[in-house]
Amino acid sequence: MKYMSTTATAVHFGVPTHTLKAWRLGNRYNPPLLTEGVHWVRRGKRHILYNVALLEDWILNNESNPEAHKRAIDSFLESLPSNAGWNAT
């Protein structure tokens, strides 16, 4: 899994950084479109990293096939070391 900074993600997807912020935070009329801990993570007070693979999947599938994107999220969450279980020996 690859994470990118806000600036690098904006360049990669060809969108302004304020668009990423709007997707991440929403506004008083619309809820956030991206989920913290899934599509993006906060590293420190002001440093945001985006999950590039899930963001690409979200852009491609969320409106046309939200179930496919949900499966991608589930697969990502299952792949995390924290969900791999713990084997005491």
C-alpha cells in the first residue's frame, strides 16, 4: 500500500489540494466523502497522507459501483497487520 502527501496526491490525480480537503472534511451541506483511517491518515497535527490505491478505487468505482469500492475497503482493512490475528507461542 502506498501513501502520498496532500501535494503529491493532488498532482497525481490532477486536482487542487483544496479539493482533497473538501473530500476529506466535507462542509456544512455535505458530509465527508473520504473516511479517516481508510482513505487518509493524519500523521501529526497537520500532516495528511492519502492511501493512493483506495483513492483511485474510490474515484473509479464509488459512484458507479459503490459495492465494489466497499469490497476494496474490506480487503484493505483485512490486510492490515492489526487484523491478522496474534499467535502466542
